[in-house]
Amino acid sequence: MSESPDRTPLPRAFFDRPVLEVAPDLLGRTLVRRTEDGPIELRLTEVEAYAGEIDPGSHAFRGRTARNAVMFGPPGHAYVYFTYGMWHCLNLVCGPEGHASGVLLRAGEIQQGAEFARGRRLSARHDKELAKGPARLATALDVALSLNGTDVCDGPDAPLAVLTGAPPRPDQVRSGPRTGVGGDGAPHPWRFWIEADPTVSPYRAHAPRRRRS
């Protein structure tokens, strides 16, 4: 990048927009995670949009539950969930309050605090792999269910924040189907990434689980 990243925090109005506007606009933004060890900063390079009740791929497709309640707003909060009994994933809630939608943070380049992330991602062969995939990103940033509902617009001392950063040029942004989403939600081209960035995770189509005989 030729320009220095902008350190201005994104306002709540940034998130209070339709999810398909917010998702590609998050690329290049700086995600700040403040941990007990020290701050970790990551430039977002890959995201996916989930449109709530109109999106079969969304956790909120069938309505509000205790698990997905944060997705219904207000915007500018973190939605964290636990999956496969092993991994956490981090999303940012957007859109008007009462209409569930969110952006899954799939990958990014750690630009500060890599020494803290390495301690949590011992299997990473190099720093480009520290946050290459949503579970890896959450692990590297020490994201757990305790952060569910965190206000990312809550000021400089919040455990999570999003800064203006250095967004890519429009011609560098690509879109395609979301990773691992099957059924009616599979064709939606709601995954967005920065072209040729080495931290972007590989695309994998949905593979139905086989039932044991």
C-alpha cells in the first residue's frame, strides 16, 4: 500500500446500511483487537454478507433465537458464534435495527501484534496464514463468546474497533459464492475479497455431510 492507513474510527452510520453495501466496503479497513497481551491490528481482505430472514444461508433465516439475537441490531456490534464444537467466528452486525444481517470476517493481514497472534496460531507456517479463514482469524485475535454483543463503535478503549484503514481500489474487489453455503443460498455472490491478496482463504463449495449407515 502506498498510503498510510487512516486511523479514524468508523461511525455507527457506516454499519447502519444494507449488508451488501457494508460487506465490500469493509475490505481494507483496520480491525483492532485489544487483548491483555497487547493490541492486534488486522487489515480485512475477505468477508461474506448474510442477509438475515431473506437469506437461507443466514443464522437468522428462521427468526430470532437466543443464539442470533445480536444480529437483529443495533448495528455496529460484534456477533460471535461457536461452530463444530471447536471454533469461534466473528461477524459485524449491520443494517437497520430489527432486521438481522451481518458480515462474517473471513480473512485479513495482521499488521500489528503478530507476535501475540503467533502464540495462538502455532500451526501457521508463516504470517500470511495467521488469519487466513474465519476460524483462524478469530483464534489469532483471541475472539470468544465473551465478545458477543461488543459495541465496535464504543471508543478507543473498546476490545474491538474498526478504523477507516486503506480500502482497495474498486477494480481490486472481487465477488463470488460464499464458502461452504449450500441449498438456496449457495448461488448468492456475497463473498467479497481483495484480488491476489495472499491472506485470502481458498474457496470451498458446500459438501453435504454423509449420514452414517
